[in-house]
Amino acid sequence: MHAEQTCPSWRIPDGLWARMEQFLPHYRTSPLGGRPRLELRKVADGIFYVLRTGCQWKAAPKEFGSGSSLHRYFQEWARHHLFHKLWKYLLRRYDALRGIQWKWQSLDGSTTKAPLGGEKNREKPDRSRQVGRQAVGADRWSRRATERCDCRRQCA
């Protein structure tokens, strides 16, 4: 199947791609030959597919390229601040076209518990459950055994 048939909604729109393309690094073909580079439009589609769905890189559809190749391009583009530059450029364009009311912008920085996180109905125990099952001391005698009776047994 073609990429257009399987994931048409995951493709970057042509207008956005035209703007994004100017920020991409320029790759030269190697004089030594080797495997040709992936088509950058498919790579960008694959990167945004992973970012939008939250899937693992290896789970991206193969029509975008291998997951490891997508991740390698993503890391390289992030090192070159491509996403930050693109975000700033598009934000300025949107502000020029539609206008952003900068006075009314806010950022949610709350660090409280989630309202539906639930409260615990019981108190926490004073000690962990593991305390009673800790390893026996170097003398290999169980303390509990000695507390119950005067006879001393060795623990297994």
C-alpha cells in the first residue's frame, strides 16, 4: 500500500511542509556511494506520527522508514534546534495572520494532586512488610525462635 492510502491524516500539509523544508539541514550524497537517504518528507511525517501518537519509534509504520532511522533523524534535527526554530517561525506567522492576544496568555504550572487520584482509606504501616522476612544474622539463629522458647534452633 502507498503512504497516502494507509495514513493520509498523518501527512504534514503541503503548506506546512514548504515552510518546514527551509529549516531542514542540506544533505549531500556521499561520493563513496552507499545507501541513499530517506525522503525527508516521509521522515518528517514519521517523526510527527510518533510524536502525535506516543508510540515507540520501532512501532511507527514502515512506510515512513525504519524506527531507528526516524529516531536518528529526530535526534539530529533536535540537536540543530529545528523544532524550536520552526515553532518560533510558525508562532510569528500565526501572530501576523490572526494575532495572538499576548496579554491573556497563561501557563499552567500547578503541582497538586490530581482531583481523581483518590485518597488512601487506611494508614500506612509503620514498617514495610519485608522487615519480618529479612535475612537471618551471621550466627544463623532465628531471634523469633529464641523468643518463643529457650531452646535454640537453627533456621533453614
